[in-house]
Amino acid sequence: MLTNEQLAHWRTFGFLILRSLFSKDEIDEIRREFDLVMDEELDGKPFDGQKTKTVLWFVEHRTKLARLAEDDRIYNRVEQILGPGILWALSDGNYYVGDTQWHGGNGEPPALEHIKVAIYPDSVTKDLGCLRVIPGSQHQEFQQQIKALKAQHENPMAMPFGVAGVDVPAFPLESEAGDVVFFSENLWHGSFGGRPGRRMFTLIYSANPDTDQKRDWLREFRKSTIAMYKPHESFVNSDSPRIRSMVDTYAEL
């Protein structure tokens, strides 16, 4: 479970790194399962490194990966932050190519809070593609000040603050294989300098839509998404009570 200090860190800065959450044997298995999903999606062809390859409903493809969604070490901590009744929103897996420009909240209160849990099967550093975050930028007032960074999505050469994206003041979430990164989706984040084909996947959880207003928002938002808030059939039909508890709400909607 998270300590009071870790919860204070989350509320203030919008992220946490939990070191060595997985053992060497566990991370070796995660690597194998990751590559099996990607090999299947690439029809057995080698990744050409030309363009980022993203697979939606990623952990849902493999039973061993799907277990991570309900693993106590992840689930219990997410529930501590978001409260009871959390929803499963989505998972995705990636072979990344190039930089990921800055993105995050738009300065408006989110309809539903949600958390991304990022797992890197390999070590990543500041100059080799680790996630960088702007601490505290999940707070709406701060977002209003930095949302000009969105211009870099249209033009990576744009410098709204007089510096390139790679030089924006930020904290690098350097991690070793086995570490796990928790961060608010509203936190401004990006990635720079990684080698083509670097591996990363995320588990995405959402707060309970516990009011009529939130449920109405969720119904409408789902109409505009390809996969977000649309659980895979393997989770809808899961034998796990915990997995089912995170997706049964969609049937009620």
C-alpha cells in the first residue's frame, strides 16, 4: 500500500515511481509475453523501426499480461488514489519511434480522473526515451500556464517558451526493468531521445462514475472513442471477480 508520504507526493506532483515492483523472473516473463503480442500483430515480421507501432487492448491479448490489471501491487495502489469502484479504461502496448511531444490536461477539470501505469520491459534514461513529466502540472491553474506547449504537436520546432520540447524544464522518470511508473493522465508528459523500437505498455484505470452527470459524460464520450472505455471481450467474460468488477459498469450503462 502507499504510505501517507507517497500519497502526498501523488497529490502534489502527479506521479510516483515504485522501484523493483517486479522481480527479475517476472520481468523476464513480461518481456516474453510483450514480444509474443507484438510478433502476432506484426504477422511474424521484424519491426522496421519507421513508425511507432501501437496495439490497443494490449494486456487483454495474453492471460499472463492480463493478470497485471488485477495484481495487488498495482490495483490496490490505484484504488487508494482513485477510490473504490474503479473502472478499467484500456491498455496499450508500443514499439516507440522518435519523440513524443508534450501533452496533458487542458486546464479544465476532468470529468473522470484516471491513472496510467507504465511498465518498461527495458531500462530507460533521460536521453534514451524515459517518460519526462512537469511536476504539479496536473493542477488546472498550472495547466493554463503551459498549455501553449500543445503547439509542438503541430510543429515540433515550435518554441512557445523559447526552448525546444527536449529542453522544457521537467523531471525524467528514469527506470530500470521491474520498476513501475504511476502518473495522472492530466499531468503534462513527453519523451525524447529514445531508440526506435523501445518497449513500453500502459494500464489505464478510471475513477468510479458515481454520479448521473459522470455517467452521462461517459456514455457520450464512449461514442467518440475506438477503444477507450470499451472493454475487450476477454475482460467482459473474465472469470476474475476483480476484472469483472472493473468492466460490469459498462453493461449497466
